[in-house]
Amino acid sequence: MLTTVELETRELEQYRSAVLPGVVEAIRDDARPLRGARVLHVNATAYGGGVAEILGSMVPLMRDLGLEADWKVISGSDPFFGVTKAMHNALQGKPHRWTQEERTLWVETSRANAQTWEEYDFVVVHDPQPAPILGVLRADGRRPGGKWLWRCHIDLTDAQPEAWSLLRPYVAEYDGTVWTMPQYVREGVSEANRFIAPPAIDPLSAKNVTLSPGEADSVLKRFSVDSPRPMVCQVSRFDPWKDPLGVIDAYRMAKERYPELQLVLVGSLAHDDPEGEEWLQKVLKHRSRDADIHVLTNMDGVGNHEVNAFQEAAKVVIQKSTREGFGLVVSEGLWKGRPVIGGNCGGIPLQVRDGETGYLVDSSAECGERLIELVGDEDTCRRMGAAGREVVREHFLLTRYLHDYVRMFRTLAGLRPSERD
């Protein structure tokens, strides 16, 4: 069954100091005709990933705009989340041999979650896990009302054809689709109501709010990281696409030049990611006996506040992904005024302007070379960090993403585009 996520109150006015002039007024003006509309977001987990982080802030802001917005998560068995993790990997290009049992489990779990369906004016279903919900409702003879959007957060550039052919018929049921980049759109997706809307970060969340003097050092001390010495970090799930082993290799290259260098790898273990523990163990093994490599998870007491502190204290933030739908941690690092070295893939080049706000890399060796360059150049780090913060302010703050959804709802409702569209 679907479970409602309880949320704290947020007000759009609180964001005025973080955003560009006129942003708050523009959002309120465009949202006014939507007041009273019922909105539902559905995804797979209430914690442990970028989608959950966004919805935790987005839904309360929708309520502040006068929309009756809810957020619900699906429930499922461990085998179900094993199937959806395999689907996630296959959609990013990893081969997988699909069985009928897996297909059936995926669809029937959506059917079970849709047993007690409520009506909404707008429904946004995120990623493959709950994607069949609309299709099974219709297949069972029920006629759900409202307008439905399927939001894809995954890089489908090299999607396994079998995985996409399994997902595509359910995506075709929706009134519209939302993608991070045009390059991710696959064949068979209608051009009608196809929206491009990259994700964004919440500047007022515990992960991104400005820390008071000494807070970061206090967190580092708690986890035995030596604050006077230079440190670089990567924050991401432990999985092959984030290449944590490659990050360790790049760090080791830089450490030969800067023996005092430290590395912090932070990852969350989420219930919808059964590979997380397996990859955590691989990282711990690859770390070997280097006491300057700190591997931490939410199970160690690392939450959003601690992540904020590690990114704030880092000399350089790394996101050496080999596949990346967007990579919120890239914008997080830039927002804190840190240069970011990111994998040249997916949504990372949307955020990292190579040579201006950080560097894009294609290998561990290149990442190591860029680390050596930045760790020893304070002026470049400062210049890139300042430029990166302004890029995020203009393009990747939550207010812009909220405005995108307001515009999408207006389009689906048949309202005339605003003057800013």
C-alpha cells in the first residue's frame, strides 16, 4: 500500500535571500490559477536519495502556494527492490536477463500499492519502481482522473533495449513525461507534453544551509578527520556508477604529491538499494589500511548536517560518476563555493563548466591529475568556487524546479502560458 510521508512546513518567502530578484513573485503569480488543486508525488523511498531530498522540500512549498500536495511512497518486498535495482542498472546500460517472474513481481507490486487509490488533479510518478501504477489501474477497469506525469531521473542514454521495452508501455499511459536532459528521451515517447526540467537543491535544507563558524570543524573532529590538513570528499550512494573505487585510486595519485591529503567517502544505505552494502564492503576492502580514507554512512550517524560539514570543509568536492542522471551533490558542492571534479557524463556537465567551476574527467588518472592541480592552487579553488555558487543560484536552486512544476501543471490544465514562458 502507499504510505503518506509526513512533512514539515516551509514558506517560499524564506528563500528570497538565496534567489535572484523577482523569483518569488514570479512563482506566486504563475501558481495563483492552480490554488486548491490536489497534487500527489509517488516514489520508492522517503530517504536515502536525491528524489526523496527534493520532495521533502518541494511538496511543502507546493502547499505554501495553495496546492493540496501530498507525497506517498510505495511498499514492496526485498525481491521487488532487487528487481527495480536491476532495472535501474539496466536502464543505465548494465546487461540483465529478464525473467517472467521479475516482470510479474514488478507489475503486481504496483497493483498492490494501487488498491486504495484516491483521486488527484495532478499525479507525478517518479522513476521505474512505481511506473506501472497508472497502467494497472486502467487494466483493472478503474478510471483514475487527473493529469499524470512520469518523471525520469535516470540517464537512459545507453539503456538496455529489453529494459526499456519493458518500461515503455507503462510510460506511454501518461499524459506527459519529465526528463533531466533531452538526450535521455527514448524512442516511443510522445512529443506531447514532454518537459525538460533538471533537478535542483534546497539552499535552506540542513545539507545546504550556511554553517556557523566552527561547525564544520566540530563535525570533522567527531569523525576523526584532521581539519587542519587538506581533505577532499565524495558524497554518493555506494554503487558501481559512482565509481568509489576510482575515487580512491585518484586520491592515491594526489597523495603521492600531498602526503597530508585525506579522503572522505560518504554514502547512504537505503532500503530500495540492495547493492549498497555489497559496494560498501568493496570500498572498505579497496581502502586497505589507509587511515586517511574515511568511509562513512548514515549508519555511522552521518546525516544531512554532517554531509554539509564535509562538503564545506573539503578542498575539492568529487563526483566521479560513470553514469549520472543529474547528481545533486555536484550543485551542493558548488553552492558551498568548492570546485567540483565530476565525471564527464549525464547531468554533471550541466553543472560543472570545465575549467570555470571545476573539471570534467573521463578516468581516475585524469581525476588524480586535476586533484593535484587544485589541492595546490588556492586562488583557482577560490575563483572556481565563487563562479560555481553563482551558476547554482541562477540555474539549480529548488525555486527554479518548483516553478518548472507550476508551469507543467498549467500546461496540463490547459491554462495559457505565463508571460515568462
